[in-house]
Amino acid sequence: MPCWQLFYHLVWSTKDRQPLLTPQVEKHIYDYLTSKAVGLKGVVYTIGGTIDHVHMVVAIPPAILVSKFVGQIKGAVSMRFNKSGISDVRFKWQDQYGAFSFDAKRLPNYIAYVERQKGTSRGRYDHSHLGAYDFGEYGAAFGARGRIIVYDGSG
């Protein structure tokens, strides 16, 4: 079995930053995101965000491109939610997203940052496997060592 550690902080918003992630909708969207990500063999560490965007800290296996992973979870989640009948409002994501890669040492810092976001699903993920870490302040949390990938949906 291959060993890999490919950590990403993914961020994207609702179409036109519409305030669609209400408390009633958010739980369903986060559950669907988690389910689809795990179905693609991803490891979800946490999900959070605000009323118009989502943050996801995840490990993505090397067998799937980051763009394919994000595209599949965004597409599957919006389709599943729209078919669920939970809301009359059509749920859509923006085409773009941000993907920030980082090393294992910074994983707890990214988790802490996302869990401080409004609307986080705090406490839903078991982080016991991470051991004891000093989370520090936001400014020191990430350093300048991550790689930024921005996908504009054009290919």
C-alpha cells in the first residue's frame, strides 16, 4: 500500500456569493461534502465557512487530480441537495476555487483556522490521531510554505 501525505485547504463560494449556506442548509451541505470526499478516498479533517463560502481541510490521494476532486464534490453536492427538496432555492457553486497545499506539521493550524470560521462543524471530526500541537495565532499558523493553486473552471 502506498504512503502519501497530500494536504489541502480548499475554499470556494456559492454562485455570486449568494447567502445560501443558512444553518438549515449548512448541515446538509457539509454532510454531503464529507460523504462525497470520503467516497473519492479523501480524508476530511474539518469543514467550516460562512453563509456564502466553504473551507475544507482534506487529504487527497495522488490517484485523483485536485481539480477533479473539487469538481466532483461540488457537482455531486449541489445536484444531491437540489434533488433533496430541502429548499426551493436552487443551490449552485462558483466555478473557481482556491487550493492551498501544506505539510503535515501545519495540519493542526489549518484545522484550527477553519474551525474558528462562523458556521463550522466544530467537534464533528476526530483529531486524536494528530497528537498534541500548539495551534499558535493565525498569522503564525501557516507561514509562507504552502502552494496556492487557483482553478478558474476553464479546463
